[in-house]
Amino acid sequence: MTYFRVAVLTVSLCYALAYDFTYPNKNEVTVKCESAEAQNYIRIGEHHYYIGRSQASWIEAAHLCRQYGGDLALIESAAEMNAISKYLLEKGYGNDDNFWISGDDFVSTHKFMSLTNGLQLPFTDWSAGQPDYPGREHCVHLWLRSSTYKMNNNMCERKLSFICKRQSYTRCRDIY
């Protein structure tokens, strides 16, 4: 029985290596999902993101990200936040450009949870005085404050742009 397990593990490892199941280390990856147009994900820091320029509510943005092979961006560190902020500024986004990301406090006021994994946000970088308006503003977005993008809570039905983060697992396929 032990030989059988070793054989299965060996074959599985060879299969994984042959088909390279690791995430691609490219600056741009095009993702194609069933019944959705292909989307270009751009490498920013250590991850790939899609910047949705259309205006959508937070729920609509979450749905679009799933259709596009991602999730609303879950920002997990200061380095990731800084990389995204720097990218947006370099691309000319400004005070009028706000972006939905993962995070809501639907379950418990001002306890923001990730839509991506259901856990409390591992990192926050709130704008001064935020979050505010408990009971009214439940969803997290990025807005430009003091020359950098910061987190803010907002009414989920507001129409904003959004940022999707490429899933390391997917129901979609990458096009190279």
C-alpha cells in the first residue's frame, strides 16, 4: 500500500511539473472565463489586478470580478497597499477616482470582513477619521487622500470603479 501511495504522489508531482500549475510570473496575463470577455490583469507588486473602469455598486463589482476570474482585491499588507496606490497615481488616477475593494461590515458594525475569504481584513489603511457612519456605510473602497490612496467605508449602492485581484485558483483560463 505504501508503494501505491508513493507512486500516486510521484505521478501527481510529475503531472503538476509538466503542466506548471504555479501562478505565472508575467507582467500581464489575459484571463478568459466562460460567458465573459477576456480581461487583462496587470502585475502590480506581487499580484495581478484588473482595474475596472466601469461604474458599479459594490455587489455588482464583486460579481464582475468573479466573472473575470478574480475577486474584489483583498489588500493584505502595507507593501501591497503602497504598490497599488503608486500604480494608480502613475496611471493618472486622482481625486475623482474611487475603487471598490474587498471588505464589508454587514455582520458587525466596523468589523470589516473580506468577501474573498470571510475572515477579518488582515490589513487596513484607513483615511483619517474612517471608518465612519456606522449602519450606513458598509463597503470598503480606496480614495485619494494626502497624495496616496487610503481606505474608506462607503454606501455599497454607490457606483464606483473597482479593483479585482486574480485568484490563484480559478474557474477560468489564462491566455498567453
